Amino acid sequence: IVLTKDHRIRYRHMERLALMKAGVAAFILTSGDLQGAEMAKIFVTALPRITGFLKKHPKPFIAKIAKDGSVSLLFQ
């Protein structure tokens, strides 16, 4: 599982391809300009949704996490 704040990855084909070939479940925090504590709070809020998402979606995939903690699929 990869957690990142690199929301521009959706526009970088080679980086997306590398994640998919590695067979990872990548979760991207889409909100920018956040402090570390704010990012941690969002990831903690999203944790139950991340767990549920992992049960429903086979790897590899790239999903986004919004500021409200919601999780949605970007690429599979």
C-alpha cells in the first residue's frame, strides 16, 4: 500500500504505469497545501474507508482521498 500526496501522478503516465506494474494499492491525498498534522488527520479519518476499499478492489489500483476522507478509484 502506498500513501502519497503527489496528486499530479494522475497526469504522469510512466509513474502510473510503474505503480500498476508493481501491483500496489496507491492512495493519493488530493488536497494540496496541508500541514503534516492535517494530512495525518485526513488519512486517519479515511482509514476505515481505505480498509473497505481494499476489500472491494483487487490490486493494482490508484485511488484518491479527498479532504473529507472519502475514497474513490482513479485507475485500475
